Amino acid sequence: MKYLKWVFGTKMGHTNDKSFEIGKVITADTWDPQNSDWDKRGGFNFTNEECALRWMSRGDTLYEVEIPTDGEIFEVRNDKTPGGIIIANKIILKNPIPISEELLLDFYHKSKLPLSTYFECIGLLSTRGYYNLALMIIKDKVNLSNIDEALEEFNTSIKPWHEVDYECYNKVKEILEEIKSPVDISLYVDKEPFIKKITDDKIINLTGQSGSGKSTYASEHFNNENYLVIDTDDIFSDARFEVTSGINKELGEHFRSKFDKLPNCGDDFDLIYTEILNYCKNSDKTIVIDCAQFHCIKDINLLKGTLIVIRTSIDKCYERCIERYKLNYNYTEEELIKYQEKKKSIYKWYKYSNEFLEKIDKM
């Protein structure tokens, strides 16, 4: 087994300990491995490839550890990294490698850690600014059933000697808190639809990010004569307006005849919402408005009826958008890449959806 040790440069420990020479035998001042008091055990602690990820906060350089022929070695029992804390009275440190995201990613793939330790690693990686790797572990390991434990481990991961990248740490914490939130849409975890009755009006406001499954939800729940389903994409997209029919065709013609410049849901949502309700006010059916831009509303007091938000994870929404594009269009590789970059805006826009949801939840 390859033994490894994280070190800050050529100084071991959390303070300015004495420097060591690479490739030379280093002998401990104290050696009492059976002592129950960690501080009195002495020796030098190190780890292995399967547990190295957890100890990455202990240094900026990784060394291979060699045990001299006259050295003694002892494995310390530890539930957080089983088999991953070894101490010796004499070691040789060699082959230094600077810490990097590529190195840590390799250790993540090789790691065999308890689930709670992976949650701690999310915090440790965040403190050092390794945002993408922290998110990878969240995506792989965190779900609705373990989010409380994940947040607890994350919140206690910072130690007094850590230098913390608080910008990265707080961004990652926000993503974990979105998973825990009973309201927010999450990057990686699907949630049941958020449903809020606002008034007794026969209106259903159906929203969610592109690719969340709004149209599927509408066809499954509102596909009968009791509902009048309105899709704002059919009204305001010229290509879809040309082939739509029924109420969406009527509304498309209404907006094009009334306004010199066609309003859009991003800038003019309040106007569009009011116009739709006025146009349909004499219908005896329940009005269903399917629109991704409800979060663009400026006056939430305009909303009537019931709000339903489809809370499919943003990662899944993005993947669905790309797959839908591939199925529906003949495209070049350049066009696909351009569309993929454009749709990445969903990773920013969903934050506005969460702000909207939090306002609605407090109504």
C-alpha cells in the first residue's frame, strides 16, 4: 500500500514547525503509540490513497511516505477514515506533488470513505476553493434523506487552523441549504411540486424551469374539457404561433393586433398575465397558464388562483433541454455548442425562481 502525507511546504503541523529535508529520515521526539491521549502518542501521522481526500486540508503538498527499516508503524482506530490514520516513529518524505483539483479528483475516484466523511470533505474542499469538486460530491452523495447529516458535517468541517475561502464555502453552503429548503428548487435533487393556493379563482399558474416537465404535468392533470390550457411559448414564439391552434392562436393574434411591439414574458410579464386573464374572464373553465417566467413578475399581488411550481433539479432540466434540442432540430456541432452555452443560463436563472418561491411562500 502506498502511504501518503499532506504537508505545508516542508513544515509539518498546523504551526511553523521545524522544516524537514526531503528524502531524509525524520525521527519523532516522542513515540508512545498505545497512549490514549493523542498528543502524547507522538510520531508522525499519514494516510493512504483511499483516505487521502479527507486529509487534504492538512497541507498544500503531497508526499509519499517511506518507513525506514528500523521504523515502527501503528494503525490508529478511527471511524471517520477506517484504516486511514497510520503513525510511525520514523519516516522519509519524498516525491512532493503540489495540491491541485486534478489530484484531488483522482483521490475522490479512489476513495473508500464513510458517507458522513464525504459530507465533511464537501466542507473541506469548499474551504480551499475547490468548488467544482465539492459540487460533484454533493451531486453523487447528497439527497433529501441525508441532507440534515450532510449540512451538520459541512458546518463543523472548519477547524481553527484552516485558511478559509469564504466565498467558495458560502456558495457551496447555499446549494446544500437549497436541498434542505422545503421551498427552493435544487441544483441536483428533484422535489415534489410546490403548490400554493393564493385565491379561490379558477386559475392555475403552472411554472418551472425549461425542461422541468411543465407541459407533461399539464397534459397529465389538465387534459380534459374542464380546463383551458394556455402555453405562453405558443403565443409569443413566432415559430410556434404559426402552427398552434385554439386559445393559444387566439391570444397570439390578440397580442399581435393590440401591441405594435410584441411584449415578452421576461420584461412584460405583469402586462401579459393581466391581458390573458382579461381575455379569458368570461370562460367557465379553469384557466391554466403554463409559463416558465412567473419569477419575472413585478407585482406578486396580481397572481390569482393556485400556483404550481415543478421543482425538477436544474441539472436534469439542462440535460432535458439539450436532448430535446437534439431530437427536434437538424444542427451542426457548432450550433449545438452555441445552444448548450445559451442554456447554461438556467444555472443562474433558477436563483430568481427561488427568490420568487420564497416570496410566494410568505404570502
